[in-house]
Amino acid sequence: AQSVSQHNHHVILSEAASLELGCNYSYGGTVNLFWYVQYPGQHLQLLLKYFSGDPLVKGIKGFEAEFIKSKFSFNLRKPSVQWSDTAEYFCAVNKGNRGSTLGRLYFGRGTQLTVWP
Amino acid sequence: DAGVIQSPRHEVTEMGQEVTLRCKPISGHDYLFWYRQTMMRGLELLIYFNNNVPIDDSGMPEDRFSAKMPNASFSTLKIQPSEPRDSAVYFCASSLRWGEQFFGPGTRLTVL
């Protein structure tokens, strides 16, 4: 079955620390990859996405992610976090442009990031 | 564009009552998704539509839940009868083909 794994359930950092959140998926075909962020009490918002091309993707607010096909991974990074980055982060995958589940996103369980000022 | 619109934003009801959640997707989007989010189970896909047709409803918890999409600009998720364990935030999202999904603000449902 299609699955998306986020290894860290809760990450706690101090401001200015570097961040890396892991994401692995199980599907072997063409994939589109996404990171969403959910600030406290709000809905999910897109942080960045990868469809094709340069595997290093830059998103909003200084976030970036690297697609490593051989490792089925799409880890999220930020060199220096801020208190305002406190939120829950979700990795998501869909199966590109094929299959009966076209359009459906498979979400990881999410990683709660807490940044202390 | 106004984004995905959901109503109501908050709903408090008593066990056994019927609850109807509403969603207006972004104009032109051909996919619509209903999700449920709880602390215990995280984000769950309940059902999704393509061009108003339900594609996969395997995430719908049980027969008490039903969803419709009578036209491209409107969808409902109904729970009848509601139970306390249905308390959650329900999100609607829409997308164009296999692109990114845009989420609505959610409906926070509390069943007493």
C-alpha cells in the first residue's frame, strides 16, 4: 500500500538552529511531492512542491527540500529556524499522472515543530 | 480568488443530530477532497470527487457519513446521526488535476 513516513513526531529547536525533517514514501513510480505547513489553529498551506526538474526545491519562508529518488526521500530543511516556524509539517505524495488514484495525495502523520525563542 | 470556502466554521451539536458541512471549491478545479483531522488519527482522507463523481470513499468511517457533489461548485458532507467520536476538524480541499491541493479553513465539529 502507498505510504508516507515522517520519522520525527515532535522536534524541538531553539531559534537559529538548523532544521531537517525526514520524509520517505513507498511508491516506486512517478511521483509529485509536497510539503504542507499547518500553523496553530489554521488550515494546511503549501510550503513547497516538486514535480520534475531540479531535485532541490525552494519554497516560501526560507524552506527547501531535496528529492532523492534512490532513497525515496523528500526531506525538508531550513538553515535557521524562527519562533514563527512553530507549526505542524506534513509531507505528501501523489502518483504523478497515472493510475486510478490520480489526484489523490497521501499524507504522512505530520511532524510538530516547536521553536523556542 | 476567494480560495476554498467552508461553512460553518464551528458547529456544536448534540449526539444523534444531523450535521451538514458545506464546501465551495476554487473555481475551475476538478478535484474535491474531504478530510478529517483529529489528535489521535491525524489527517484522514474521507472521500474525493473528480468532476463531481465520487472516486474513492473508502475512508468514510461508516454509513452514518455521506457526501455529495451536485455540481462543480458545491459539496456537502453529512453525518446522520452524529456521535461524540465524530468530533474533529473537517477540511475540504480542491485541486486542478494532480496539482497541489488548496485547503479550506475547516469546520470544527463538536458533538456533545
